[in-house]
Amino acid sequence: MWLMRQAGRYLPEYRALRAKAGSFLDLCFDPQRASEVTLQPVVRFDLDAAIIFSDILLVPHALGQRVDFVEGEGPRLEPLAATAVRGLDPEGITRRLQPVFDAVGLARSRLAPDKTLIGFCGAPWTVATYMIAGRGTVDQAAARRFVLLNESAFADLIERLVEASVGFLLGQIRAGARVVQIFDTWAGVLGEEAFEQWCVAPTKAIVERLRAAVPEARIIGFPKGAGLRLERYVAATGVDGVSIDWTVPLRFARDRLQPQVAVQGNLDPLILATGGGALDAAIDRILAGLGGGRFVFNLGHGVVPDTPVGNVERLVARVRRWRG
């Protein structure tokens, strides 16, 4: 049991530390503080795993694209033109992201032996959508149009992101992460052929290259919004686990996914934020539906900032009672 975005703005201890850190990027690149934030939810809730405090957009930042995090608005990037793709340099990724690896090492050294540390990256498609549009959008139209007009340049961008992602994940594994997760937050906007080309194929390449370097690497994929295509994603990419959002039917996950891989998910973050009887009922449904197989209890996406701490305590206690 762990929760996506379990370290963040809903925690008072995070807000206190964030106020001292300067910018969001300063916090991500400060190994001492980033490791402290990583451990905060494990200390408070006694969760089974910590996930390193970082961001998927550190990769484009390390590739040389300007990235800013605007308070109250989120990430802002200098939109990437097709002609600028060749200027992105993935070879120096491990050097530029060394502070993240240092934070992983510090967090691992401070975690109890029975706690897992998770590393992560954004999937190439999702990271590319931010790089092209300069911000998150509802339908990722800028990136989809970029593909239609500049497919060769987009393929080049994806390959550079695959190489950078492998370097980023390998650095985290070698620093102490026992599991890594690949977040493809915007996989659901892709059509069938594009899903194969820009979601499945790059993830498969990352998995294969990681396993070539670290055969025992454990990898979770999260193609949010993939729906029925999850089965194909699991079979084709070779991931060890798949994270599912709250729209995925539990019966489908149990019958079609769990026989192949571990399943992670899939509580609606808004139900967690609301709490009460609706939260209890949702937890019980998920445990009844997926608890008989290989399963990691989690959310279907990240903890939202207005989530009461008491609701997370209630969730953890209920899952723990079910586990006995």
C-alpha cells in the first residue's frame, strides 16, 4: 500500500518545508530536503513504500529545455519547435540529475529494511506533450498536431526521451530504488495506432533497456486512460505491474490483468478527498475485487491538495485491518 503523490501539499509538514526551500525546482534538486519530503508520508502513515520526491519534467529540464513551476498555475516550459529537437542532449542526463540520485540514496539509507523505495519517470509520450505545448492541456492537441505535421521530428524526440528516461531510471535503481514506475498520464488521448506507436513501443524500449542493464529491475507501467487497451499494453511492454485508474472495471482488472501482472490502484482521489462512508465503501469494493491476486492498494491517480489528512489515516487503517 502506497499512494501516488503521497508527499505533497495536503501534508502540513510538506508545506512547512516547501516554504523554506525556495522554488519547486530548488526543492527537487536539494537531496537533503527532497529525501525528507519523500519520507514524510511513510513516517506519518506507516505506508509500505516511499516514492522519491521529484517530477517528470526534470528530464526536459536536464535535456536543456527551460522549465519553470509557477505557484498556483503549475509547470511552464518554453514550447519546443520541431527544429529544436536535435539540440536536446540525453547523454549528460545522469550528471545533470545527480542530485535526484543523491536524494534516492539518502532516502534509502533512512528507510526501514521492510519499506520499499520507488523511483519514477514520465513516459516519453506524456513528457513530450508538455515539451511541445509548454504546459498541460485537456486534449494534448498541440502534441497530436505536432505528430501529424512533423512525424520524423517527433519520432526523434521520443527516441531521445527513451534514452533519457533509461538513464534517469537506471540512476535511481543504482542509488537504491527497488521499483520504478513509468507515468504515462496522457496515454488515454491517443488513438489505436498512435497508442501502439507512441505509448506501447517507447515503454517497451525502456523496459528492455533497463532489463539489459539490471535484469532484476521491477517496473510498473501506468498508461492512464488506456481502458481496454491495458491488456495489450501489459502483454507488449513486459512490465511487472500495471497501475489502473478509477475508470477501469475491477472485474476486467481481476480477470484479464492480474493473471499476467501485479495490479495497482485504483481508488478515485476525489473519493479519498471526500471521505466518509463513500470512502469506506470504495475501499471495500477494491479489496474484494482485487485483493485475491497480486495487488498493490493505491489511488487511480495522485492525492489532490485539499485531501484531509484524517481521510488518508482512515484509508490506511481500513486497508491494514483487511490485511490482518
